[in-house]
Amino acid sequence: MTAFDSLMSITLAPYAAHPSASRGRVHDEPAPEGRDAFQRDRDRIVHCTAFRRLEYKTQVFVNHEGDLFRTRLTHSIEVAQIARSVARRLRLNEDLAEAISLAHDLGHTPFGHAGQDALNRCMQPWGGFEHNLQSLRVVDELEERYGAHDGLNLCFETREGILKHCSASHAAHLGELGRRFIERTQPSLEAQLANLADEIAYVNHDVDDGLRSGLLRVHQLHEVALFGHHHREVLKLFPQVSERRQIHETVRRMINELVTDLTTHSGWRIAERAPADIAAVRASVPLVGFSDAVAQRARDLKRFLFENLYRHYQVVRMTNKAARIITELFEAFVADPRLLPDDHRRRAERDLHRAIADYVAGMTDRYAIREHRRLFSFDEA
Ligand code: MG
């Protein structure tokens, strides 16, 4: 154990993921200098191509609809911020929580969930398309940055966190990494945390973006306890400031309530179970979570967003267009793989449909729109 490792083991709780006890990488590498294995993973993620593409991928609103809406990149950064602050309070591994958060959406298609659903429909006869599996595929296979291997060769713990969900049929082909979906055990606390940080980030920024876009109205949101409670308080404290500032004050307080509850309740559950190490964490019930009351408030907000924002007719019009673009691109490439750019065509010789799904999934919103025009319109070459 180096001096750095022993310092880490003082600051980290015994139940945290310790980099010196990592289950390792698929391809052996010498240990990094000046940083640990999870910090190296985080750095590899920040430098990869798929990470930069997140800037031009939709969260709910298509990238060109406005400059102020969240993209997958800003979403991922918000997730990492939340995960890190909770990780520090619980003495979990901040770097691992950050690495998982920054990578969790790398496999997302253009146009958010509409894109993913369309691509999944196209891929049904060939194993389907799941964005969590695709995020893993990006870091394991698709990134081309190293001479010696495909992918980023990340640690087991980082890959475990990236693979948040997985169907049992896919899990069977994933070896060690798929085991927990078959045996129904838990991932590290850092992975459990990144998952909930994702939820805290998106419900709150979707409220903010939904109001900013005008698709949601403040008075509608008063039916949601989490929003209504804080908004009423803000109106009392700051009756004179602009509505926009009142919304920001409200969202800030909502995030704070969720983060504080998550930290307190998880800390309490961990203390109660007192897992001796990460192996005990894996064998335990989930230990990172909200209290029942706050979990219910978060569920109510999610339901509200589902009914009022994600199903808003203007969002549905956009998602419909997006689904059509994805489906038409996929079908055009299947019908004539010669349309594919050279490197993707070479991959297609090995596995036609998966290579096309990889190509389409890797597109940014605007690239997909342009590629669609190039294939279907005479106005663009
Ligand atoms: Mg996410």
C-alpha cells in the first residue's frame, strides 16, 4: 500500500470502494502515478469522444431549441456535482461516484428517450437497444483511443456503476459484470448514489427547463407537494423579485431537500447495517435511498413531469419527428450499407445491424438531422 493509499483509507469509510482493492481492468495496466485508479477512470471519461458529444444531445428539449436548456453534458455535470457532495458526506469514494455520473449517459442516442425507443424498435430482431448497455459498450469497445485495446479499459467498479439496468438475457453474456442482475445483488454504494443523483438532477432541471420553455406553468406545479411547499415559502420571503428568480430559489430548495434527505437517510441506513466492506454492501439490501416520505414526494413530481411535460403535445411533436429520423436512418443503412462512412462500413461487415445502431446512437441531435437531410434531400450533399 502506498502512502497515498493509506491516506485514502483513513478518509474513506470501510464500506466505500477503495481503489487499491479494485477488482481491476480487463487489460492489465501498470498502476497510475499521482492519481488512483478511479481518478484515472474519471479522467479517461472526460477526455473521450462520446463525452464531448453529450453537449449536443437532447435531455428533453432538442439541442437547437434554445441555448439555456440542459443538454446531456450539463445534466451529467449536475449529476456528478450531487453525487460528489453526498459521497463526501458519507465518506464514499467521490472520484468513483463522479466517474460513474459523468459516464452514465454516454450511450444515449440523439433526441433523448424518443431516439432510444425508436432505435430499440428497429433493433428488436437483433437483440434490441438499451442505453445503459450502450454506455458500457462505448467505454468497453467503441472508444478508439489506445493502441493496445479497444475502449477505455475502465475498472470493474466504474463499469459496474455505468451498467445501471440490464435485462437478464443480456446479463447472461456479460460475465462477472452481469452477475448481479441474475443473482439480484447490489452494486457499490457509489453506484447506488450516482443512480439517485441522476434522479435528483433530472426532476429538478426538467422543472426549471419546463417552466423556462413555457410548457409548464407555475400554478400547475402547485399540485406537486415538493414544489408547492418551497414555492409558497419563496413567495413569502421574496414577493418582489422576478418570477424567474423565485423559480430558481424554489428549485434550489427542492434540490437541497432531496440531497439532504438522501444523505441523512442513507447515512442512517448504512450505520444501522454497518457493512464491513464493499462485499457486505453488495450482499445487502440497497442502502442509499430517500426516506419514505421524500421518496413519495419525488415520485409525485416524476408523475407530474411525465403527464405534463414529457407528454406535452409540443414535446410529442418533437419526439415523433425524432423517432422518424432515427428509424429512416436505420432503415436506409440496412437497405444499403454502402451509404455508411468507411469505418462504420467495415464494422458493418462483421455485424451489420449492431454497427448501424452504434453509428446512429453515436450521432448528436444536429448530426442526425443533417445526416437525414444528406440521405433524403437533394438540397444537401
Ligand atoms: Mg441521466
